[in-house]
Amino acid sequence: MFIYPSITFCYSFRHIQTPLYKQIYLTDDLGRQSSFQRMSIAPSLSTEQVVYSGYMDVYPPLIESTEVEKWVSSTKSKRRYFVLYKETNGARCRLTYSRDENDTSQFELAVNVESCAGLKKTPNLKLNAFQLQINEKTIIFVVPKSNEYNTWVKAISDVFEVHFECTESQTSSGFIKSTNIQDAWSKCSIAQISEYSKENDAINKKARDVVRF
């Protein structure tokens, strides 16, 4: 009697680390719906909470941050309704935008702890303005309501755990990392925030070295 040999197959699977959220960038023409991807189904897979929301004027990404002042003065901003989300377990956070508060067509801005490398408060560049550095690109936000300015800046800094820089003049030298984030908040007259960890610093540094679209 012929006996078939027994063969055992061993498979090794690595943990899939593909993000649940599609990452896109604002373009110069924010009105073209075809330029964007709709939000993924990720919100249905996790429990999220709204950290803060409201209208902000936003400038499309600037690749070369050395010409911030010139670019802002020659580029028209778009007003959008932004919502800052954070998962209840703290694993991920998102910043979405739509044309207005009641618009159901929301789009996601590529901002998370992996891709957001710097935050700079620059009110002298534009009143109530702050900048985010995302994958070596600069996006400038202007908060229409002065009383919401510090709230937006602090919320983004806390949620995305990014380095914070305060500047008293129009600067275009890029994002110089503060050695003490608590001192940076103090100089900018903003309430105390949680301690910044070296682990987050390493994550942000890695993100600056990788450009994703």
C-alpha cells in the first residue's frame, strides 16, 4: 500500500501596518471635488471623539517654506470647516474639513502623529495664524475668531503631540525644535500642557525623513 507523505506548510504573517485613513493633501484649487478622496470607513471601526471644531481659513501646502511671507501675500486662502478627532484609546487622531458645518462631504487632511512634524504660532505673519509642517510641506491656518486661536493651537499640539514653536517675528527659517516645550508654551502665554516624550520626538523625526502622498 502506497502511503502519501505528510507535508506541513508553515506561514508567517507580519502585522499589517497600513493606516486606516487615506492621506491626502489640500491642493491649490480646493473647489475641485475630483482632487480629493472621500473619507474612509475607518470611523465606523473605532470610537472617536471630537476634540475641537470650527471655521478656519487655510492656505494650500507650500513645499519650499523659505518663501512663506511672499507666498501668503500672493495666495488667496479658502475658508473651510475643520473637525479635530481623536480615538478614545488615543491610538490615532485626524483633522477633517468640509465646505461648511452642514456639508456631509468631509475630506481628510493628512495630519497625524506620524506625518505632522512641526507646529508654529505665527500671528505676525498673519493675524491669528499658525503653521503646520507636514512631510516637509507647510500649511498655514488663520483662525477668524481671535478667542479661538489659542484653543486651536493647543488642541492640535496636544492631540498630535508635535513640537511647538512660538515666534515673535515673521520668520521663514523653517521649524526649529524647542528644547523645552513647556518653556515654549510659557513664552507664548498658553496654558500648561502634558509632558512631551522622547518617544514622540523620535516618531516626528522619522516622519520628516519620509515623504508620503
